[in-house]
Amino acid sequence: MTNSTAIGAYWDGQAAVFDDEADHGLRDDATRAAWAARLESWIGRPAADVLDVGCGTGSLTCLLAAAGHRVTGVDLAPRMVERARAKAAAAGLEARLFVGDAAVPPTGDDRFDVVLARHLVWTLPEPEAALREWVARLRPGGVLVLVEGRWGAAEPVAEPYGAGTGVLPWSGGVGAEALAGAVRPLVADVRVEDLGGDGQLWGRPVTDERYVLMGRV
């Protein structure tokens, strides 16, 4: 298997249970409302063109579409994208959803007002290359929105996607200071907002580091 094939297969295997996590499935009204409010505050404009990289089962994609944004979602795992498409169709929402490498989104020359990634950069073999790709997809004045964390219960795992796939540089998550250091050379300004104290977002109280980093070009 190539790295991308192994990674896609791994996340395909997670698709059936992915939404069982409260912050993934957003099945609870309060959790869903908490994410909707945060997205509104981060995007800060009506009807934006948003690229949701690593969209998974499409929970945030659907929230964005419901808020009136024009959303493009990309995920490497076909079964994740199948679920995202079904979720959008069931809600009567429009979104472009592609199977493809979120690190190099298959969106051609399209440019976006917002590139959003949630809990993605730590899963990538080359996260800094992906950050450069995402910033290149932004229009002037656009915003990179990265929801990330340093998972307290997770230990770095060698070759997490299988033999020969390599060790992830940010296995177990990435702290805000390290991520900000990688993003600052690419954008005009960086802002970090703590999310760990808002248990509503996660469906429970959390004690590990969780945050959103925003960079404007």
C-alpha cells in the first residue's frame, strides 16, 4: 500500500463509528449549537466560500451549508465522504464533496474565503506542506481556521497507519505554540483561542489542550 492508500483505508475503517463521538456526530442539540456558534464567530461573514479539508462524515460541512455558506468538502476516505453526502442529502443541503487528499485538495484553481480543518493536521505525514497548500487556496483577506489539540490520553504511535507508512510528526496532537510557529511564516497574523474550557463543544469536560488557531492572509 502507498501511504495515501493506507491512510484512506484506516479512516474508511473508522467511518461506521466516527460519529459516535459527541463532537464528531453532533447529535446532541447543545453540542451542535455550540459548534454552529463558534463557526459563525470564526468565519465572520455571510455566504463565504469555505473549503472543509478532512471533512470526515460532514458534520461541520452541513453546519456551514445550513448557515448559508458555499462549502466544498474533501476527505481521503471514500466511506467518510459517502456518509457526508448522505448527511447533506438528508438535510436538504447543498455541498460539493470530493474524495481526495486533504493535504492537496483536488479543487483546481478555485480560491476560498476560508479553509477549515478540524483535528486533521496531526494525522498528516507532512503537515507543514499541507499548511502551505491550504494558505495558497485562500483569497486575499481569507482565513485559515485550524481546530486542533494535544490529546492527553494519546501517546505517539510508530507507523499508525500500518507497516511502512512512517511516523507522524505530530502524532498525539500538536500544541498551539508549535502550530503557530509553523503557520506564522505563511500568513499576516495569527490568533489562538482556547476551546478546552467549553465542555459543550466536546459533549463533556476535557482537561487536555484544545484550541482554534486562525491565520489571515
